[in-house]
Amino acid sequence: MSADVGLRERKKVRTRRALVEAAIRLFDEKGYERTTVDEIAAAAEVSPRTFFTYFGSKEDVLFLQAEDRLDQLVEAVAGRGPCEPLGELLLRLYDLLVQGVDDDDELDIALSTARARLLLSEPALRARGMTLMFNQQPRVAEALQRAYPDQLDLISAAAVVGGFWGATGVAGLVAQQRGDSPEEILAAGRRAIEVIVRGVGPWASPRD
């Protein structure tokens, strides 16, 4: 029985990966808006019904594991070192997000790059990403306030989290629009966090 279960799970992983790869290639070649679920399913050699077993919409393909990564951020904040300054934590959170993209076992590097480009360039996808981040920001803010109870109240923590997402998002978008490479886009995001770290002033380092 366990062998049968393992076989089914491996088949599910392969099917999901095939759908993700097919979708990103078609989005990149044809454009996100002009690609249909039927075309994605055909390219992955499955039925549209099978597609909807794995994803609720074609948007969902590009946001695979997004909520899991946000959970990882909350866990990282909760587990921060006792003497870790806020600025260092923000930089570590950004590096954690970048590592999550680099380590995505669903995609090779070319498809991961195409996915990032789509998320930055397609208005509908940017809006979905902003909505997802907006809905999750209060959780991260609450975790941040609990991690730094003597330095941040909940409003200050929310402002820091909003600055984190806003700075990295806009910096990445501007870098993408001027034609920067994926590596340069990620570097722009980290530079934006460094600007935020300077902006948080007395909270960036431990108090005397």
C-alpha cells in the first residue's frame, strides 16, 4: 500500500511540475493574457479538468508556494537572535525570500527567471502579488512587534513591514523596466532594504 501511495504522490509532483513549466513557457512566448488554461493543459499533455485539480486559475500557477514562503518569514522573525538588530533582520528576510526563489525545486533557473519577469511585468500578476502581500503584512507586523517589544509598537512594526514590501517591489520593478538582468533586479531589491535600514534610524541597531 505504501508503495502505491508513494507512486501516486510522485505522479502528482510530476504532473504539477509539467503544468508549471508549460504555463510559464506559454506565458513567456505568447503573453499571459493570450494564454488559456486549455493551451496549458494541452502543452502538459493533461486535460483541463486535471489542471483545475492542481490550480484554481492560471494565476495560481505563478504563485505556487507563495503563502508557504510568507510563513517562513513569520517563522524567521519569531526566531530572531536575541541581539539581532532590526536592520540585520530585514536584510536576512530579503535574503530568505531570494533563496526561496533560487531553491524552488519546481523550476530550473531559466523558468524561475521567466516567472520573476512575468510577476514584475504583467499588471494583473503584480496586482495579485500586491494583494497577497497586503493580506499577509499584518501577520508579519505582529511577529515583528513581538520580536522587538521594547523598540516597536504595532503601528511602527506595520510601517517597517510596509516599507520592506514597498521598497523591494518598486525597486525591482524599476530595475526590470530599465532592462536589468535578474541578478541586478535582486540586487536592486537588497539595496532598497539597505535604504530602509538607514531610514528606520534608531531601531536599526540595538539600544544602549
